[in-house]
Amino acid sequence: MTKLAHTLAPAAPATTREPRPFLFLEPRLATAPAIDVAGRDLLEQLVADEIPALVRSLVNCTITLQNRRALESGRQQPIALSVLNRRRRVARAWLLAIIAGGVDRTTLELVSRTWLPTLASAGPDRRYQPQFAIACVEFVRGAITALIFDQPCDNLLPAAHALCALETVLAVHLATLQLATRAASAG
């Protein structure tokens, strides 16, 4: 048996990582938000070709949320084809509005009254769940962020501008959704 000439130094003690909370998007009121034009253009350029895949992913996310809710309540039903088609059309329209930087009044009304309630509803009675609409916003935020930063590059500043444009648009959509939800529950 041979002995080592060098003694092995003890390994550094393992540091425990402190869990950090996930940073959810903060709502931002649409009082003339400044959307970076160059960032919006880059966002549109990077995401436009991936809209069909994003639509499928978003609709699958809503189906997963609906199935989870149905399993918890014990009333599981198949999703009707008309509901799927409606969600696909709504998801496509909403995603196109996001990459176009849509924060105008008409777009915000569609977001709060049609698009997100349709994506976050279930069944023929269209029970709207605001927390599922917020989950859809966060899902879209993550999916598009992954598309923005999908390749390494020397300068990340243009991608950061595109991300800022995305988060500004989604924050305004989220604020509009929350205002509409409060108004509906108060009125």
C-alpha cells in the first residue's frame, strides 16, 4: 500500500444558498408608458416567427390550469373544440398585441374584458379566475424572455431593451386586468 506524498486539503465547507422569492411582474398603470421603440422592434423581430409555438404553449398552459382545477373540484370534462379554437384565436391576438407594444385604450379593453378572461375561464359557464389570468401573464413573460435570450451574444443591451419593452407592455396589461377585476367585484 502506498501513501500519498501530499496531504489532501479539506474541502471548503458547503455554503447553503438562501432561497430567494420569485419576482413576479408588478402592475404598472398606463399613464403614458414609455416603451422603447428600438426594444419593441427587436422584440417583434425575435418573437414574430415563434407566435404559432407560443400560441400552442399558452393554450396548453390554460388547459393544464383547467384540468388541475377540474381535478380539485372532481368535475373533470373534456375540453370542447370550440373552446380550444376560441382560446387559440384569443392567444394569437393577445401575443400579436404584446409584440406590437399595444398599450392603447382599445387593446387594454380587449385585454381586460375579452382576451385574458377567455384564456382564464373554464367550461361553458366561463367562470373567470383572475389568478389564472395572472398565471397566463407570467407564462407569456417567461416564454418570450426565453426567446429573447436564446443565443449568446457579445452585447446584451439590445436584448435588455427588448425585455424592458416586453415587461412594460405586460405590466400595463396586468394593471388593466386588476383594475377591471376590482371594478367588477365592487360593482
